Amino acid sequence: MMVMKISGNMIKMRLNARMKIVVSAMLLLHTKAHSPEVASRALRNTKLMKFEKDLSSLAHLERQKRFFMFFTMLSYPNDPCKYDETRNGTCMEESECRDAGGTSRAHSYCGRLKGANLGICCLLHGSCGNTVSKRNNTFFVNPDHPKNTTTSQICDLTVPTNDACFIRLDFFDFQIHPPVHGNCVADRFYIPELSRSIPMLCGYNNDTHMYLDVNGLQKITLRIALGQWRGDRKWTIKIARISCWSDAAPPRGCLQYFRKGSGFIRSFNYNDWSPKDSSQIAGFDYTACVRREAEKCYTVWSSEFFSLSSSNNTKDVAVTGDSCSANSKVIIAEGYDISARNITFDRFCGGKLSALAGSRNSSNVYTSSTPFQVRVKTARSFLPERLGKGFVLHYQQLQCLDPPVSGITRHENYDPLAWLEKFQFW
């Protein structure tokens, strides 16, 4: 309860104002019949006093408005906040976080204003049998999180779409049973409602993501089926809903979407810590898209790791074109090497990424084809030599520039490779 202290001067000023109005009214009645001039002056004084009173009331209302606006400023929306070094939470009241089944850390405050800690950073998560919150930045975790899960079970998490067009899944920590000869036989992650368009995952999938096209669906199910295997499993998957009009929305048909001018694209079940222990999953066919930046006309693709071999004879060399037909491959439309710009290929496999067939060294693959994207197709064969270990590709967008001789001019169809040849680092 708020107690307001009113000073004596304030009371005196209000009484004086009221007395002036009363005196003016009495003067008006007394002089109305005797002096029209005095009556007119008294009437003006009365109206003036009333005007001053109205101004005072308006000023009081304005002060109240600013008072409540101050508390409005103190409130905070459910914005993302940093929960720890790898995960974002949602800023909310402590009771709201508790009611939503979330967790918070000590001193994880958010929504500060002039040092006032107004909210806490809440980590929203759900596991088997739960329906996740309608807020973004919710996590799907294994039932024994943060410990590993060893028992066999089917773990379903229901995700309302909230009329979103896309749902993005970020795999922060995902380790279940690896594929056997390319097939997920023991453990599987999949979305029943989207089984025809979203591939089934298993194995090691840290630091990767996928977009789900959920337009027209009310909800989806994230399902992880754990088989009769006593190994350790764990997963932490962030869920974010994306509207149709969001700048973060990918083009239709893109399982992955990369929005920076350069970056890395990894194959699923690629293990950074032990690439040789990685293996591709059979039957994949998806597209990883790159958002084209302004005044960029080309992409150059290179490989940090590349193993899409077709046989023992080609596992250490670059294979292109029709020779990749029956094997796992990446498809880069109209890709070419800087030394042979008139010879282009779409399909690349083998043990090295290069547009120079038979090369034992990886080299950059250039393309001006749009949209910027790479398609990934893995063999349906159970033979492990047809699947390969996977890949880590690096992409870099290049500008549409003339040689910087007489100023810089830009041409959408200009080939920059003619003048890039003289640079040794290319």
C-alpha cells in the first residue's frame, strides 16, 4: 500500500484556488445588476480560474501516466537470454518459469533496468511424454538428462506448431547408436508426420541443424526409438518456431539453411573428434541452402574432409560426373576448376573434392549457378564402400567485381576467375 505525503503548501495552493473561484462567483452575483463592466471582468476571472484548475488536473493525469509508464518499462518480454555457454533460455518471471516446468540458475537474471533484476533466465525443456511450451528456445532432452540413458524405450515429444511455417531443430548434443552399414537399426530419430520428407537420423549429430516444413500442421512429434542396446545415449535438441514472413525462414525444400557469407556444412553422423569412425546414413536425399548475399555472384566450395568413395580404386582420388551415379555424392550445379573453366560437373564423389577427375588432391570448386546450394544423395546400398565416411564442406561467396584498375564496377554475369588466376593463394 502506497502512502502519499501532501505538503502544507500544496493544500494551501488548492484552497486558495477554490476560494478565488467562490469569491469571483459572489462578486459576479453582486455586481451583475449594478455594473456590466465589473460583471464581465468577474466572469472572465471565473473562467480563468476554471481553466487553471483544468490545467492542474491534466498535469496530474500526465504525472500518473509517466508513473505507470515507468513500471511498463520495468516489465520484460519473453526474449532469449544466455543460460550458459552453449544454450539460450527465455527471460521470464521466476514463478512463470516454475509453472512451465523450466529450470533456472542462481543469479541468472535478465531484463535489467538501472541495476534492477526483474526476471530470471529460464531453461525450458521437455522429455518423453511431454508437450513443449509454446515459447521458442525449448529443449528436447533425454529422460535421464544430464546423465546418459541406457534403457530401451520410445520417447515422444509433442511440439505444437503455433501456426508456424517452419520449425528449426538445433542438435547441441546428440549421440545414439550409430548406423550399421548405413542403416539406423538399433536407435532412430524421426518425425512420423514428416517421414516422407525428413530423413531418419542416428549416430553422432552434434553441432548441426535441420528445418521442418510444418505449414498446415497443428503439431508434430519428435520421436526417438531406443532399441535393445545397453550403450549410452543422450540428446539436447533446441526447438524454434519460424513464421512464414520471418527473415530466418528458409526457401521451400531446404533441409538446412545457412545465412552467412561463408561457413561449414557437415554431413549427418560426421564425428569431428574421429572422422574415420564416421559413416554416412543410407538413402539420404536433401538440400543444404545458402542465403545469397547482396552483390555476390559466385560460391567457391572446398573440403576439410571428403570421403564419398565408390571403390577401393577411387577412395583416394576425385571422382566426377557419371562415375558417381551409383554412389553417394554431393551435387554442385555447374561446378568447375579454375584451370578448366569450360569443363563443368554437377556430381562429385570419391575421396577428394575436385572438378579435376582423378586428382589425388582436393581443390576449390567454383560455381555461378543460383540458388546457392548443395544437394546430398547417399547410396541405398548396404555396402559400406559405397557410402563413405561423410564430408565437411566450406563455402565462400564471391563478389561480382571487375579488376580494380579504373575503379570498381559490378556485373552480375562477370567471371572473376579470369583475374583471380594471378593470385598464388588461389
